[in-house]
Amino acid sequence: MAAAESPGEGRMMEKIVSLCRRRGFLFQSSEIYGGMNGCWDYGPLGVELKRNVKDAWWRDMISAHDDISVLAGAPAAFEMVGLDSTILMHPQVWKCSGHYDLFHDMMVDCRESKKRYRFDQIRGRWVEAKGRRAFVAVIADADAEQEVAHARAMKFFNLRGKDADKLVWDGEFISLEDVGEVEEVLAPDAKTLGSLTEPREFNLMFQTNIGAVVDVESTAFLRPETAQGIFCNFKNVVDSSRVQIPFGIAQIGKSFRNEITPRNFTFRVREFEQMEMEFFCHPSQSSEWYRFWRDRRMAWYQAHGLSGEHLIMREHAEDELSHYSTGTADIEYAFPFLPPGSFGELEGIAHRGDFDLRSHSEGKLDPNSNPLVVELGENGKPKYKGSGKDLSYRDPVSNERFIPHVIEPAAGADRAALAFLCEAYCEDEAPDDSGKLQSRTVLRFHPRLAPTKVAVLPLVKKDGMPEYAQGLYRELKKEFPVFYDEKSAVGRRYRRQDEIGTPFCVTIDGETLSDGTVTIRDRDTMEQRRVKPDEVVEIVRRAMRT
RNA sequence: GCGGGCGUAGCUCAGGGGUAGAGCGUCAGCUUCCCAAGCUGAAUGUCGUGGGUUCGAAUCCCAUCGCCCGCUCCA
């Protein structure tokens, strides 16, 4: 096999996007109406791929999890349960989770410098010179803002150092929010006045209204992450399911973020599917559990085909972490659309301490406080009131009552599917029937992720081969997604299956009719061997399991 | 949101004011006992969308939507 093209080279991503469309993995949403930015539909093969990704995750997290053994690397045995919470939740959820503040900003654009600023972050001071008045805006730390403003004012009024006393400052530094005269503002990176646009609202959460009456009281948000549905149900799950700490609650579902610039195929989109798990444990063991989940999640991607150097784990440096967290790691993949050497996030594994449960109980905590305290509003009361419900946990053995710490592996299902797709994409060469090398496109999916597991092909369309093949097709179809194809030359049919990543092709030939054996062809090696038809199920099953 | 590039058949693209082309793919048939481009035949587009200029627009102009790249933003 000749050298395969690796991601990052050439027009790799264009080829993948083209293949996805041509073969029915992904289509642009609402395409017949011109498309919708940041929205993609999964076609017949794509939906199978993505569902296989989610199934593999769910199996690993929930249905195949062994509650009673102590897994390698784990501090103890643990339980796992699932959940499916709603997309619409009480508006207070997002205030206490921090999303409301984080995702809700007024922004201004500078027409001159093309930069965009958060409206509340721009401060400045009125100054007068040469009979003109200007509001010199800066983005700087409080102790440096006068220095920066002075330098900019000098430059703006075209003054020399000795004329510094001609600058007449008027008043103290104030926020741009308190300035009405937009046309007299010198934007932080501009040389002329009045280059800033009016402040515009940027809401990264999708807003809607509950009920038919539209008013402020009815405003609701589409969830920007699934995790909060888990935190809000923590008590319900504990009270109803007999789980004991340590345990995890997992959920797969759609989330929505009104990204300003959706880009890079399905990597940054406005509607996406998450696979999230919140793992609740005793604070004294949380660091061990963090390391366990971090390594386990990495191993999951590797086991499903991202085994090469395109996958990395990036541990956040100490100074990137919130003080209440003992660790955060991103699992990242070198997507072909990224510059060489850069990686895009597939999953974040975060040690979140007791931040979330306490915020939903006491009121939104100030993430910068240490120890964590409730963030206060201007009136000295909690900025966002919590539920007031006790979300602590009583250990039934020791009787100790504590607020559990949380380890959160949060993965993107669409991003994972895209990474598996990119990693699987491969162009190699294979000889045609005259021995000449021809290019071959093949998706080397892990058999568990492949949309179709087996193709059944009668070698020629005569001598009873189709009938025999159809019988085998029906038999295999009881177990897996199987494809039957009797059209055109067998070589071409092999290539078609390679291109959609079908791991096995079973061919019925003249020998089948005399001795009852079929050939099974391996997608990656293109080697075939003769087996009994009833062995096929076991071969495929085994490949999917490993 | 800003700047640049691009939208013609399922895909890759050619054409550049006078009523739409190629290759591949697809489909049908033939051939074929193992790795796509053998043979024969067929289908397919209001040239992204809307408007304007013109006797006439895929072609020129404007707007809009989408894609790609760079900024910006975002985890």
C-alpha cells in the first residue's frame, strides 16, 4: 500500500466534505433554500456513524459499565446512570450556572480598526486641547489607564512632550456605557473620532418564549450545555435510584449556542449534540477521580481509531485553572482544516469542585472568590438567587454530610464523529484487473463506528449467485446493517464500499455453489479468505468488539 | 461583525450579452469467476436566490444567502 495522505495536507478537508456530501454523510441544512449557516444535517450514512459514536459512548459509560468491579486506575468501584433532561429549563438555571453573564454581552465594533470590544470593558476620560474635546477610550488595567490615555491623547492632538500641559482632563475615568456622545469617542485602537458603532447585544444563548404571550417574564433559553440538567436532577437521582457516591450521571443531547462565526464544517455549529457526564465523589478523592476520567476518556478515543499522533491531551497549566479546580484537560484532535500543529477541542475533562451544586443551592458563586462565596449584586444581596434546596449528600455508612465534588467529561458528539471521519479518510493505491495501480479512497472506520458492517456481493449476476447472496444478506441483516449489491463489476463494488468504510465484503462465487464457502474481504488489507457463511456473523461481531 | 475569494448537472470544472458543455458518477442493458474508468444506450440543470440594465442576462450592475481564507468573537 502506498503512502497515505495525512490530515493537514493539501485539499484534504475539501475532499472529505465533498465525500460526505456525495455519499450522504452530511448535508447543509435547508440547502434547497440556500442553506443555514452553522447548521448541518446528517444523511443516511452520517446518521448511522453519529449514532454509532453515541452508542459507543453510552455503552462505555452506562450500559456496559461494571458497577461492582474496581476498574484499573479507579480509586473504587462506582455506579453509572443515565438521564435525559429537557432543552428548555427554568431561566434561573442559566443565571446560577454562570452562562447568563458569560454568554450575554453588549459589544461595540470599531469601523476603523475592525476590532470588537465588550462595551462594559471600555473605559476612558474626557480631555480637551486645541479647542477640541474628545473622550479617549482605553482598554487597560486601572493602574495603567491614565498612562495609556495620556499617550493616546498626545498623539491624537498631535502634541509634543513639552506641550503636555495643554491637555485639560475633565473628570475621572468612566465607563463608555456612561458616555452619550459616540461621535466624540476615540476608540481604543483608532486614530479618528467616532469610529465605534452603537452597542449591540450579543447573546450566545438562543432565546425563546414560553407560552404564547411574549414578554420579559416569558423569556427562556435553549440550553447551551446539557450539564445543568444533570446538576438540577442530582437530588432526584440520589433519592430515586439508590445510587451511592461515587457515581456518575450521563446524558446525550442537543445544545445550542449562537456562535458569531460558525465555521469549519461541523466543528463550530449553532446546534450540536453533547455527550456529558457529571461524576460525583467525595472531595478527598476528587483528584484521583479526575485523573481516572481524564485517562479513561483519552483511551476511549484511542480505542475507536484516533490512535495516532493527531490526538493529544492538553492539560491546563496551573494558572489557567480556577482555584477551586485541581485539574482540567482538553482532548484535542489535529483536524485537517486547522493549521499544521494546531488542535481542536473534542472534549474537556474538568474538576469542578462543588461549584455547580453549591451555585444551584445557595446562589451563583463568584468563581474568583476564595473560598467560594455567593456573588453579590449592587444591593448587597445575592446577584442570582439559588434554589435554596439542600444539594448535599449524606454518606449512608459514615453518616458524613458533604457537598460532592464533580468531575465533568464533556464531549461533542458531532466533533467526535468528524474526528473519526477525518482520521478514517485515506487515499491509497491498489492494482486494477490489468495490474495497474489505481487510487482508492477508503474510510478506515473502526468496525463499531462504520455505518454499514458488511456488503454481500454475488460475483456475477447469474448461475444462482444472486439468490444465494440474498439469502445470506437476509440472515446477516438480523444482526447488523448490511448492504446488498449485484450491480456492475465486483471491483467497482468493492471501491464503493471502501469509500463508505464498510469493513467487510462477502462475495458469493462459483465455489460457493459447489462447496458452500464464501469469501470475506477485509477493507484495509483487501485480503480475502474462504469461510463458511455462518462464520461471517462471528467474524464481524469480533471485529466490532475489539 | 469586517476584508478578500468563490457559487454553472450528483461531483470536478469549462464557457463569458443571442436561448447550456466536458469528464467522472448515476440508471438500463450487454460483457465479466475477484479489486473503479470494457461496450451500447439513457436521464439530469429556470447557471445560488431576488431585483435592475437590455430587444435579449449564466454572462453586466445592485442586493441577499451560502461556502472558503484572514481578522474579530467564542470554549
